[in-house]
Amino acid sequence: MYEKRRRHRDQLFANAAAHLVKVCEELGVGVLLLGYPRGVAQDKPGKGNSNVWSYRRLERRIAVAAENHGIPAFEIPEDGTSKVCARHGCEVQRGPRGLIRCPYGHTMHADINAAMNILKRGGGRVPTRVKVFSFIPTASKVIAANEKKKNHNPAPKAG
């Protein structure tokens, strides 16, 4: 059973990595910066930590796929990246639903702020506007998160 689960996880990682690199190629990305959550396995249990999945294995899979397509990949430690404003460098207040509030008046999602701080740590320039791409890897393909789900029910709709 564990072998089957491992194979399924590896297939999901392969699909996610291939899709990510394909999107990066289409967008003309020159360098891939991968945030690494140091110490996540030591976090308190039940706090929504992610130590049950193999982050290092996924990171390696993405790095290999990127380098196969000529895109260098670098690991950047992500500790403290969501606590500091990416635009001003000041400490931020965490609000509901993962939003952070900067003392200078702007609000953004903590994950976007962290990604922008990882970009800064990697030597990049922080963009003024950000477009977020979300996707869901499956065993056979990758689905865009904003793609409408098809209704496969052959019965006609009531009404």
C-alpha cells in the first residue's frame, strides 16, 4: 500500500513540475527561485504544518525539470518572509484570511508577500503588479484552478 501511495505522489509531483516549467517557459522566466520552509518538521502538530509530504522531493523534481529546459533553479530559505512587507521592509500585521496589513496602508495576501520577499532574497526586483497562477495536479494531467468543472451527470437538470 505504501509503495502505491509513493508512486501516486511521485506521479503528482512529476505532473506539477512539468506543468510549472512549461508555464515558466511560456512566460520567459529565466531563473526559478524555490522557497524552502526550514524547520517545518519541528513545527507544533495541528498548526496546519506540512511535514507529512515530501517537500524536498518535490523541490528536486521541479529543479531537475527546470534545468532540463535550461532554467536554473535555486533554493531560497523562506523563514520570516511573510512577517515583513516586501515593498517597504517594515513589520506587518497579520489579519483574517491570510491578509497582511502594512503600516504604510496597503493590504495583500501573506503568501504573495512571502513570494515577493523570496524574489528579493534571490536578487530580483519586486514587481508592482502580480498575477497568480493556480493549478491542481492529478495523476493524469494538471487542471487550472479557475477552470470550470464539467458536469458529467447525463441526467437533465431539474427546473
